[in-house]
Amino acid sequence: MLYIVSLKQMYAGHVRQAALTASQYRAASVGRYTIVVDDDIDPSNLDEVFWAILTRNDPKQAIQILERCHSSSADTTISPEEKRKYKVAPKPLTTSNVIIDACRPYEWKTEWYPWPG
């Protein structure tokens, strides 16, 4: 339900593009949150990831909610009634996803605070 992507920014908009792509990875089918961090952050270290979320973005610009994204019967936020409504497979179930840009702004990423660890 949580994807964390570490990426070396190559151009303006790269983070958002990667976040949107990762958030729609259908094989996992119930991804709910996608967080993108710079390549100096270890995506397996939640202390580093949360530090990046708290220090590297303006929430108004960094958080986006995507509506009507693919989901599955394994999604715990879809009611049993909604799941039973469809007799066909795959069921046309949807949910919302959140993407979080926890990267330094591309335009001035070299002047940003480094991970203190």
C-alpha cells in the first residue's frame, strides 16, 4: 500500500512524472501512497523518508490526490457491498491514491539542506 521511490532528478517535472507512474503500478493493485525522495535518501529508512517529507516540500505543491484509480477486492477501504455488486472479473473497483513529492525543488536543489545523517 506504500511505494517509496528514490530518484536522481534529471529535469523539472521528473519527480511528478515518476510519482504518477509508480502510483499506477497495477501488479500490486492496492497502492495507496507513493512517496518520491531524492537519491541521497535511503527509501528503506523511514527516518530519512519522513525527514525528507517534513523538510523538502511545501504541502500545497507537493501532495496530490488522484481519484478513481484502479483497485481490487483486496482493498480494505471498499465496502463489501460495493465488492459484491460486480459479478464480472476483474471488478471495476476504484479508490483514491496520494502522491507525495519529498524532493528538493529541481530549480534550486543544489542549494538545499542535505540529509544530516
